[in-house]
Amino acid sequence: RTGTANPAYFFGLTKQFGEIAIGRDADFILVESNPLEDVGALRRTLRVMVRGCWLPRSELDARLEEVAARYAD
């Protein structure tokens, strides 16, 4: 709830986001195991959904490399 319903309530946007439902903005991560049982699962992200579009692991890795290169100097 801390990352979903509560922010939507705080910003007064409960009709736009805050739960996974048709017509809502969707930003969430897919991990390989239950983070409630192993918080380390959050470091093993398989895919990310941003505004309803899936970003596969390969694209995430490419974007992270771009960020690392930008700040390496």
C-alpha cells in the first residue's frame, strides 16, 4: 500500500492510479520471487511496467548502462 494506494490517496488521484485495474496508470515491477519472504528479490527485477508498457530486462540493463556511463566521469 505504501507504493500504490497511499500515494494515490495523498495526491488525490485515486481514480487515476493506486491499484491495478483497467484504465489506470500502471507502474510496477515484476520480480522472480516474493519480496515479503526475501527483500533481496527486489534486486532481481525481471521486468518493469511504466504507464502500462512492459520494459524487458534487456532494455532495463541498457538504460542502467547509459546512466552509469553518464555519471562515470
